[in-house]
Amino acid sequence: MSFYTSRFFSVPAICPRRHAFSRAYATIRSLRQLPASSVTPESDEFDPSESDFILSILRANPSLRDTKSYLDNFGIPQSYHPKTPALSPSFFDISSPALHGQLSNQEPSTRESLDSDTKTSPFISSILNPVYCRTALVKLQGPFSDRQLDSIARGMVYLEKLGLVSVLVIEHDKLPRGDDRERTFLTEEANRVVAALEAQGAKARPVGAFAHVFSADLAPIRSALRAGEIPVIPPFALDSFCRSIRVNADDIVAALARGMVEAAVLDSKPRTHKPSDPHADYSDDINLTPMRLMIINREGGVPSYARSGYPHLLINLTSESDYIRDTFDSAWLRDRPSALSNLALARTCLSYMPPTSSAIMVSHRSPSSLIANLITNKPAVSSSLPHALLQGNRKLTPDTPTLLRRGQPIRVIQNLADVDKAKMNHLLQTSFQRTLDTDAFYQRLESCLDFVVVAGDYVGAAIVTREPSPDSSSPPISYLDKFAVLPSHQGDGTVDFLWVALHDESYGLGHPFSINPNGGKEGKGEGRDLVWRSRSNNPVNKWYFERSTGHIRMGSWILFWCDAEKRLRSEEARSASRLSYIEDWELGRLKRWAEVATKIPSAWKQ
């Protein structure tokens, strides 16, 4: 039996390995919030070499699942058949002019043989010359200096290279409404954005005001996208008298989100006759459904009380947006006056957009994060990591972006009779790819169930039991019996949402940041150590290693645990120095946990 935990070991026999545990301790237990002076925000003066396109992709560090998801989303759909070839045949002629002349004198059969050898695959062609456009809605919330605008434009160009074309809506927070110069000023601001994009190598055009956002009204946007141009829309709309008036940019973005989705649905339907409107080109190479909503401003993300005003990393809009609004500190309005309105905008837009879509609120100081979000569709740092890691992580600054997903409702069930067993069976069997022994499984839960955290309509669940301790003087053991998410929802944030809710109901109890209205304890009570086991060959173990306090290897099993955070913090405050590898109050618990975990019966049919 071997074990690992994230603190110094104080027993002399382990001294030769002290340096290894010191490194682990420094990354998990001993990290604290860095002083504000030690966190250096990104400068507005970006060095192009530091923002190089290739380096930005490499910094995203996508996983295999992220890469596959990106290729699935941005590869050419199987149903797509271009009317003209993506690249002319001459594009693939890699021979020199002299060689080309020699080839022209060859026999036709020889030339055909050489041409077939140098033919480029359709997949490579689609990368070299993308012909299928995906779109993103971008709210550009200025004012921005020329240097700031250049860095934003560079980010938009990088996104376009990766297959995402932006539809920009501009806003100017410092320009009073009703100002006599607002029309001229905002028109010039749109032209300034166009000039910044073109300076970075993109093509762009300003687009005028809309009266409606029906499919036919989106012809100017379609026209710009067909021409390979980024549409830039000032915050104007036509009233009932066809007068152009200034409106809130949020209203335009929300209307476009709905209108573009509805237009994409119409585009996907077979057409039996030619449209009467000559400008209504429903080209197959344009998908108007927005895949991303990006809010680029000078404020950054939504501040979180759990991170001392630093931004939220990931927000489940379905279950968290109302609570975030209710607990928003009025003092934050000085530096982030539009945080709540942007939160509401994201919720509105994502309600129209596909469930796989996401929104990101990002400062102009973090343009590279747009690329990372596009490729991975994940926050800069996982919100389900231990708080010690989050508090000391140098990636967390006032400019850290906030990723927002439509998410799932989260609820806590404490009575087995309230569990939908049919849906739970489907979830467990689909996730584990095994047949559940339902009678034995639920019979065991009848006597030891503590609570069940359910995400959505049983797209994910965490089942926690209270196992009697071998030592009658010790309290029951909180055991994570099952943690499952449907494969179709792995990668959409459900895993993190579920784990955070699990944290709030178990080892995170007693902390203010565990107060969430999910029907459970709402942060009240004392935290309890959470224990679970996993097969040693389980591919999910890497994820468990990152979130657990420690683990024990027991043959074909690995036992993980998370220390109760409130008690751990109290012990650290009481100790004059850092905690030793094993404290007196921890003696014997590993043996008890291992004894209990090894006796848990299998839930699966043999």
C-alpha cells in the first residue's frame, strides 16, 4: 500500500522523499492569496511576438477531447457540398515554372499520374482555405485607445483564422445619450474599428441600422460574411418612421442572437423556390447560428464574493445568475458598473443560442484568452479545483475572463423516494457502460444514503452515503458512491457544476462561498471529509488527483479524499507553522477509510 498527500511528511523514514512532498505541498496546501502588488496585469502594449498566433494556440493547451470538439465544430459538415471548389487546381501545383514547363511536354498519362500524386485531401483544403463560416456575436464595449483597439482587432483576426467570424456591435460608455454629436461620433467609432481590423489584415465593413432582425433583414450581414468581411454595427436602429436612433447595444446584440438563430433554422430547411428578394442569399457556406457570445470591455468578468472581488471563473446561468445578482456588492459597481447588465445579456442570448454555445466576458487586456476559449470552451482555471489552488494561482487576476454557460439546474435530494430511479439507472449505466444491479444498489442506499446532487434532468449526479466507521467512537464516513455525467454533457461544464455543488454539500460546508440555493444545506454546518475510491486504470483519475487532498493506492484501487476545508483552515490558523504531514487528529483515519472502502459492494452485475 502506498499513499500520497499534499503536506510535508514529518516521519524521518520518509526524509529522502521530502523534496517531492515539498513541491506538492506548495501547489495545494500552502498557497495563499498573493498580494495585489505581486500580481502584474497584462499591459496594453502587446508585443506582437508575444501574441503570435501559433504561440496563442499552444498556450491554450487543449486536451484530446477539446481538440476533437473543436474539429467537430469547425470542420466542414458532411452535409455541406460547395458549389465551386474551395481552391483552384493551380493552387496545388507545387512544381517550379521550369518543371511545370517540362510537365506540359510530357504525355497526358504521365501528367495525370503526377497530378494524382500531388492532390491535396479535402480536409487539408478546408484548413488552407476555409469555406464554411461559423459566427460569433461580439459586443465591443468601449471606449478604447488605439493601442487597445489594435490588440482587440488582432484577437478578432486570430479567431477568423481559426474559423470563427465575428459580428461586432460597438458601444461607447462615456458618450452621453442624446448628445448632439452622438450619431457622428458613433459612426466615426465604427469606421475606426473597421480601420483597426483592416490594419491587422482582416476585411471589414460598417453595417447600418436595422428595423427588424427577420431573416431578410440580415442581408447586409450575410453580404459582408459572403465577402469575407467582418460586419461592424453601431448602436442604431430604425423606428416606426424609419428614423435612425441610438439604442442600447445590449438590445441589438440580444435581437441579433435571436434573429441569427432563427435565420439559420430557415436556412437549414429545403427551399422549393427561389427567394423573391435578390439580396436574400441563403448560401450554404454561412452558418448564422452564433457559437460564441463575446463581451469585450475594460472591466473584465463578473466579480465573485468567494474570490474577494476577483472574477467568477465559470457561471451556471440557470442556477446561479439570480443568486449572483442578489449577492452583488454595491462597492463593485464603481469599477465594474456593467457587470450585472452584461450578465443579463449573456443569459438572454444563450437562451436563444444552442446549448453547446458559451459566452465570455473578457477585458481588452486578455485578447489571447479568446483563442483559448474558442479551442477549449473552458475557463482559464477550472472552478472545481481546491480553493488553495485557486487562491494562489497566478492566472487569477482582476482581468481573468468569466466563462458563462446556459448550464443546468442543480438540486440536492436527501430522500431516496424522491429519486427518479429510471432516469438514474439510465445515467449510471450510460456513463459507466455497465449493467446496474438495481435491487442490491437501491437496497443499500435505503440504509445509508446521505444526499444526491442532480444536474438537470439527470444528465449528471453525485451520490454520497454515510458509512459507519469501524471505530464506534468515530463519526460516520462521507463516501462518494457514484459520480456520473452523461457522455453527451462531458465537456459542457456540467462536470464542474456538479463537483462544485458536491463540495458545497460536503467538505466545503461552513464557508461563505458554499452558500448556494440548490435545496441543500446552503453552506450551514460543519464540513466533513469526503472519501471515494476509483479503479487504478480509470482514465478519470487524473481529474481526481487535481481535486483531491490526497490518495492511497490499494492494489487495483485508489482511495481519494478531500479534507474538510473549514477544519483544515482552523488547524492551520492554530498552528504556529505549516501543518505537518500527518497531524494528531488525522492518526488512524486512513486505516478506517481503507477498511470501509474495500468493503463497499459492487453496484454492477457480474
